[in-house]
Amino acid sequence: MGYVSAVPVPQPRAARAGAARAATGGRRSLAAALVLGGAGATVALLSSGQIWAKGTAAVGGGTVPLEASGGDVTGVPSALAVVGLAALVAVFAVRSGGRLLVSCLLALSGVGAATAALLGASDSAALDEKAARTTGDTAATVGALTHTAWPYVTVGAGALILIAGLLALRYGKAWPSMGGRYERDGAPRPRKAPAAVDPDRPEDLWKALDRGEDPTREA
């Protein structure tokens, strides 16, 4: 008695379902990266212009209030936010190895912005310089130093840019590129058959002439 070996039968529905899930996951990761990266860069730029530190300087027996914005403390977060935005756009303009490098740049921009903001959260150098200029004493330092929450907001913004970069590293291969749909595959394009021309309709004759066709030629 012979035995019949089982031959696996292709499951087109399962394949289509898997492809659909992959496409859905790619779209979701793409949307998440765009939202997180764009929001992180925007928040980092906005928060860098806010007041990060406050203090006072002693002048003539009194005190003068001093303030330092994020840009006064460090310009790194805002600069890296711009780099992150550029990298987020460039992800869709490149492919393969180039996309991997740009995704790494996006992630590193987030790390750098968050690290710089965290270091600036307790910095007093910017206000010390303002105190020295205000008092005319190069040895003067700021007094009653306090810090706001904006540096930590910038840290969170950098974390969002980092997450966008990690998403690009993980799922970027499945994302579309801006020029992909316009690239030719090198295959010859089929020529369209000339449209029928009605000699009794002048508009058809003019349209044929515009297409470079001979309206008097018989089909």
C-alpha cells in the first residue's frame, strides 16, 4: 500500500493578510514617527526660547533681577531640533544605507538635545555672565538662583525625537520614498493606439494634429 506525501498548498489569503498587516504596521509607524519627531522638534525650538533660570545681582546696595532663556544657557537643543527636522524629511528622500544613516542621525539628534537640556537644567554660567556685565565686576556671580521646568520640557522633546529615530531604524525599510513612485523601471512603455478621427468633426482633426498624427491616414 503506497503512501501519499502531504504537499503544502499555498495560502494566498494568508499571504495577503500578512502583507496587509505589514503595510498597516508600516503606515502606523510612519505616522507615529512623523508626529513624534515633528512635535519633539517644535517643542524643543519653542522651549529653548523660554526662561530657564532666574536670579539676582547685587548692585549699589540693592539687587537687580536676572533671567536666562534656554538659548542663553545652551544653543544645542534648538540646533539639534533643526537637524532632527531635516533628518526626518530626509528619511523619505533616501533609501537603503542612506536611510539607515539618516535614521541614526535623527535618533542622535534627540539624544543630544535631551542631554544638553538636562545639563543646562542646573547651569548658572549664563546668569553669572549677566551678573558680571550688570555689576561691572568680572568676579560677580548670580544670587538667589532658581530654575524653571522648561529644561525638562526640552528633555522630553528630545526624547520624542529619539523615539522617532528608533522607529525609523526599526521600520524605515518598509516606508515609501518621495521619488519612488516617479522612477522608471526601464521597461518599454506601450504605445497608445491613435484615437479614431472623424473627418467630419474639425475638433477631432485639430486634436490629431496636436498629437502629431496624420488625420488623413486611414486606420
